[in-house]
Amino acid sequence: MNFRKHKAFTLLEILVALSIVAIILSSAFILDFDYIFKKNAQNSKMELQSRVLLGIVEQTVNSQKAVVTIGLPKKCFGADIEIGSGGRVLSSGKITCNQRNYFVSNSGQVYEDK
């Protein structure tokens, strides 16, 4: 058996270790959690906005009931939104989606409440 005289790492072992460290560090930059959370919050706002506008269009064009209640998206909490005949938002209040507060105006626009 051939033994090495010096107890040191070979060049191949050093390159493998450096490549593993580089992969770990680069994956940490890819997983930017702030960006992911901001994107989820923006998607929740867009989903809420689209539900409100769809309800307004439905009540404006073909109102079957005097008042329609619009449910909130899954990650949103607060009172349901009521839209009257003609497309006016009757109940506008604070809605929380992904730790962000939103406000729905009487015209159906969703604003971030600061």
C-alpha cells in the first residue's frame, strides 16, 4: 500500500469542497424570501381586485339580486364585500392579506392601507 507522507488535501478534494460551498452560497441568493413574500402579497391584491371588479361588472350588467356578497381570497381576512345593484360597493372596510392591510373604495379600487 502506498501512503502519503504529508497529511494534506489533494487538489481534487479542494476543488470539490469549493464547488459545494459555491453551490450553497449561490442557492442562498436565489432564495430571496423577501421577494417571494412581496410577490405573494401582490398576487393576493390582484386576486382581490379582480374579484371585486368581476362582482361590479356582474351587478352593473345583469343584476339578479339587489346585493351580492363577494368572498375573499384564501389568504385574506376581514368582512366580505357587498356590491349593490348598479355596481356600487356598499361595504368597504379593511381587509388583511399576507400581513398587509387593504382598503376597498366605493368604486371598487383596492388600495394598500398604510
